[in-house]
Amino acid sequence: MTHAATDHDTVRVTPGAIPEAPYDVRIGHGILASLGESVARVLPRKRRNQPAFLVVDDKLPDQIVSTATLSLEAAGFAVTSADVAASETNKTLASATLLLRQLASTRAERTDPVIALGGGMIGDLAGFVAATYKRGVPIIQCPTTLLSMVDASVGGKTAVNIKTDTGLKKNIVGAFWQPTLVLADVAALASLPARTLRAGLAECLKHGLLCATFDIETDLFDWTTTHVRKILAKDAATLRELVTRNVRTKAAVVHTDPHELDPNGGRAILNLGHTYAHAIEPIAQLSPTADPADAPLQHGEAVALGVVAAAHASAALGAFHVEHAELIRAAFAEAGLPTRVRALPSDDALLEAMSHDKKASGGVLRLIALDAPKSGDALGRCRVVNDPPRAAIVAGWDALRG
Ligand SMILES: NC(=O)c1ccc[n+]([C@@H]2O[C@H](COP(=O)([O-])OP(=O)(O)OC[C@H]3O[C@@H](n4cnc5c(N)ncnc54)[C@H](O)[C@@H]3O)[C@@H](O)[C@H]2O)c1
Ligand SMILES: [Zn+2]
């Protein structure tokens, strides 16, 4: 018997020995002034008056933008800049199209760089533009918020949002496109509003609570809690160490699972606190303080609440201690982040909101749970718990009420 439909030839294509090349993340104070020479050094082919397309956050102080531009020009680049307003509603295909049109009019070729100068919104949008223009041109990330230095600029995720019948779907259209270089100048944080800095610090504390899972930076949580005052005061050396330690952590996680394909660990662990955070982030009236005018929650504020909730849920699962969960709450509170929230919806409504994440992960509610440290060890070991019992999830929400 013959099976004509299954009769075929197969040619296996191995696109490259190193499909995603390694890249450096440079961290320092005042290093934006060396952007031009740093970019020239990492480009495959450098020519005179090479176009460089600079995508700029329009809220940045002029001095940051001119430092970057002058440095690129001094290194022989012909710079074209595009100012973009950093908001989630502007992180769209329409914004990408506008940038792609401008980029095309510079006659940029495959080896000409796009340079993102701004927070994570700018990095994701410019990264997406670089990933798609001529099927991919080099993207250089110059993050200017703490969150984008320690998280968004590293790991190659680029994306835009789209609106559907059920609301704004964040980061649903995008590509993995690794940067050619990341240059994090902590001097840029000088102009960052205190609340935005704290929101970034929430992700750093989160890294401190998961790093030991990857055997990296195992004292990060303790180090961060000890240095909170200096971080909030924007002490240059402390910020530099903070960013370096967190980039090392993110890099180690990304290395284990570059495309977030491991359902039981890897990149998914970075979602510690996020199953809870995503459920409360869209609720417009929730405020991080007693003042309703401070609503809505910023992402990092929702993460702070989410990590506290996840710690209490972990305790309810029996794998973690309530005292440790309270220690974590105290650390977030010390950093000026919310650890309780008024007017939280009912458990049913919150569980319903969490089920949106569940749909996104194949019908499974995936909680990143904390494990109790072994005697003498610091906190920082996590694992994935699929479909935890309702009582454990609710224990997390209960910890945030009041
Ligand atoms: N790609 C990833 O892996 C990844 C990871 C985490 C978050 N993200 C994305 O990152 C975005 C959030 O990034 P974010 O927290 O940096 O927010 P953001 O880019 O929206 O910036 C926050 C605010 O700070 C302003 N700003 C930026 N730098 C400044 C500076 N130096 N001085 C003064 N103001 C400044 C911006 O104009 C904006 O108003 C989201 O879109 C999120 O989806 C991506
Ligand atoms: Zn986050």
C-alpha cells in the first residue's frame, strides 16, 4: 500500500551556527558620551556618513539627547532622530509604521543601526522597528529608566500593543530580536521621577527573590534591601552596582531559556508576582497610596503587590513561611512601594481577571511560587506551580487587603 500524501523529501535547514550572537551590556556613569565609538565598534561594516536612526523618548532632558547625538556624529554617523511620546497607547503598529517610513527615507541598509534612547516603551517599539525593517537591522538599546536598564533592554523581546474587542492586548505583536549592544548610563536616571525609579526597584527586588534559582547573585535581595536609601537617593556608584547585578541576573535567566519555551522554569520564573500584578494593573481606580489621585498603579507597583501576594500564596501552599512573606512585604514598603491596596475587587472578580493569564498559557494558571530557604541560605528560590488550589490564590489576595 502506498501513502502518496506522506511521500515526501525533507531538507533540514540549520539557519546558522550561532543564530543569536552574544552582546555586551555596558553599564556606567556618563558613558552615553561614548555612544558613537561604542556603536561603531560593534557594527559589522562601518562607512563614512553611515545613517543612524535614533528613536528618542520625547520627555528626556535635551542634554541627554544632545550628548547621544553629538557622540554619534563625532563617530561619523549621519543621525536622523524621531521623537516619540512614551505611552502604552502609543506603542502601536501605527507608531511603528511612522518610524519605518522615516527610517526608509534615510535609505538605511541592512547594517545601519537603529538606536533606542528611552525607557522600555521606546526600547520595545524601536526594537520592533529594527527587527522588521529590511528583515532586521542592528538595534542598540540605550535604556534611560531603571526598569529598562535591568529588564526591558536585555533579552531581545520587542513588541507593540494592539486593540481587540476585549481591550488593549499588550506586547501581543512582536519579535525576538537581540540587541547588538546595550549601553546603560545610570547618569540618565537623574531626571527620572522618584515614583518611576521605585517602580523599577520593584523589579530589582523581584530579581533578588528569584536569582538563587539560577545560582547567580545569591545575595541580591539582601544587598538591595541594605542599599535602598542610597538607591532612592540616586547614589551613582550604588545605581551602577544595582544595574550590573540585575543585568547579570536577567542575562543568566535568559541564557537558560532565550525564547521562553520552558513551561516549568527558565524565563517564566521572571514572572514572579506577575500573575497577580496583571490582574490588578488594568483596574483604573486602584491607587498605590491612600490618595485616589495617585491611581492607576504603575506596572512596578502592581509587581510589588503581586510579589507580596505570591509570597503569601506560597506560604499557603506550605512551601514557604509567613514570616518570610512578611519580611518581603517590609522590604517593598521600605522602598516606598505599596504592599496593600484599598478597594480590591471580590475574590471571584480577581480570579476571573487572573484567568486571562490562564488563557494565555494554555488553560493553566501558572503561579511562580517561592521556596523556603534552606538553613543559612538567602531567599531567592522559585518554581512553577500549575493550577494551585483556589485557597492558596485567595490567601495571596487576602494579604493585600486592608
Ligand atoms: N522587552 C522586555 O523584555 C520588557 C520587559 C519589561 C517591560 N517591558 C516594556 O517596557 C515598558 C515599560 O518601560 P518603562 O518602565 O521604562 O516605562 P516607559 O518607557 O513608559 O517610561 C516611563 C516614563 O518615564 C519617562 N522617562 C524615561 N526616561 C526618563 C528619564 N531619564 N528622565 C525622565 N523621564 C524619563 C518616559 O517618558 C515615561 O513617561 C512597557 O511597555 C513594557 O511592556 C519590556
Ligand atoms: Zn514586570
